[in-house]
Amino acid sequence: MNGINSTLKHILGIGGIFMSLYTGQVFADDIQTIEGEYTLYGDGRLSPAECKRIAAQNARVEALKKEYGTIISQDLIQEDVAHGDIQNSNFYALTASEVKGEWLADIGEPFFTTSLGKDDNLIVTCKVKGKAKRISNKAVDFEAIVLKNSTDKRNASTSFKNGDDLFLYFSAPLSGYLSTYLADENGEVYCLLPYSTGDVEEVRTRKGWEYIFFDSKRGSDFGTVDELRLTATEHPEYNKLFVIFSPEQFSPAPVKFKVPGAPPSISSNDFNTWLLKNRHNDPRMGVKSMNIRISPDYSAMDKY
């Protein structure tokens, strides 16, 4: 394990709920400012931090529903059941709804109010304000899966324990350009792809190919591989992973090496300004974000 990988493993343990900020210019009429509110009634199983994270996420969804509405789809499924010489057909309707808008960035931080309800369970109300746009069919629909401790897709997970390794599976229907960033609760966003060594300045992927990133055993066409091991020693921590892909070449975020040996980073405010600008200029750019939870390994702590 080289020095940079060791440092990366330490840095990624800082993680936290990503509260993005935005104070930049509105780039187009299709990007709107919207607001939402949601109240979460805890049941005693979730920590206060988890309650706030879920309430904020649902508040964003409510804002999108209010502004853009939802798409309701229904599939009718037929099931034929035979009992002896008698055959019956049962029909089931599966209904799903999908929000027609996409949340791009928070404006300021979510505002929380808390109280105690029945059985002293926590009640969290969250209000959010942010930038959003209507979903279009122009963005490329790619596949990005977070994997835990294995490069097998069956080990997909966003829930990690202290010391777990993280890998990323990626595949796209078009050739294009890929970058990946990780945000922590301290307002910093770290560039994970391209790799921090700088051997390769951009990650250009091929149509239909399947890639596994952060696995040094596989080798790489993209320079020296950074391995990612997540840490949380005292309490659960939350990161947010952004996977950004476009068939068009785009300029990377203006990250800087702020701490010796650590991956380059950028403030969440500057990251969101950069991302909004690129998404306005490139309607085919797709972004997938995944919340990652890292828990202390309590069983290991009990040994001491």
C-alpha cells in the first residue's frame, strides 16, 4: 500500500451528511429555485443524525413533487393458478410513481426543528431550498453501483462498517468521460476519479464496457489505483458519492491539494457552482449520487 492510498483511507473516514451550498449565478430558465418541507416521526430506532438526513432528503422530494409533479405507472400482472382440472387467473396491479424533477443543489443549509412525540420519540421537521430542473430524456442513463468488500455486483451496498473497502462498478451505453467525487459533512468534496496520482488526467470509458474502480488487483488503464477503505471510529458517519458521466468531454472541477498526501478537494459551494454550470452547458451529462453510511465496528471495540 503506497502512502497516498493510506492517506485516502484516513481521509474518507471523515464522511458526513452532505449539506451542499449554492450562491452562484442562475445559468438558465430551466434551472429553478424551489422549496420543500417534510416532517419525520421517529420510532426510536434511528439516531438524530439519521432522522435529519432522511427528513432533508424527503423535503427535497416534496419540493420536486410540488413543482414538477409525478409520473404514475401501472403494470397489470396475470397469474394462472391450477387446482386439479380447474384453472383460475388472478390479476395484480403494480403501481409506481416517479418524480419528474431533479434536485441539483441546496441553497444554504437545511433548516431543522425538533421535538419529542409519543414515547419520547424524535420528531424532525426539515425545510429546504435549492436549485432544481425538470428531468429530460437527454441525459445518458448509465449504471453505477457501490460495492462493499468485493468486486462482485451481488455485494452492492451503501451501508459500511469501519474498515470496509469500497469499490465502484460502472458501465455506460455510450463512450464518454467519467469523474467521481465524495462529499463529507465538513463542506469538502474530494476528487476520487481521476485518481489522485495524476498519471491520467481524465477517465474515458468505452461503450458497453464494465469497469471496477478502486481495485488495485485488476490493474488499470487510468493510472495508479487509489484504494478506498472507509473508517468511522466513534459514531456513524455519512458520505455522499457523486458519479458524473457525459459522452462529451468536460472540464474537471477546480480541485486543489490542500493537505499533503490527501486527495485534491474543493468546497461544496464551489463544487455545486461547477456542477450546475456544466449541467446547463451539457444536457447529456448524467449525475448519480449515493448516500453512504459508515458505522463503527462495535464488535471489534468490545474486544478491548
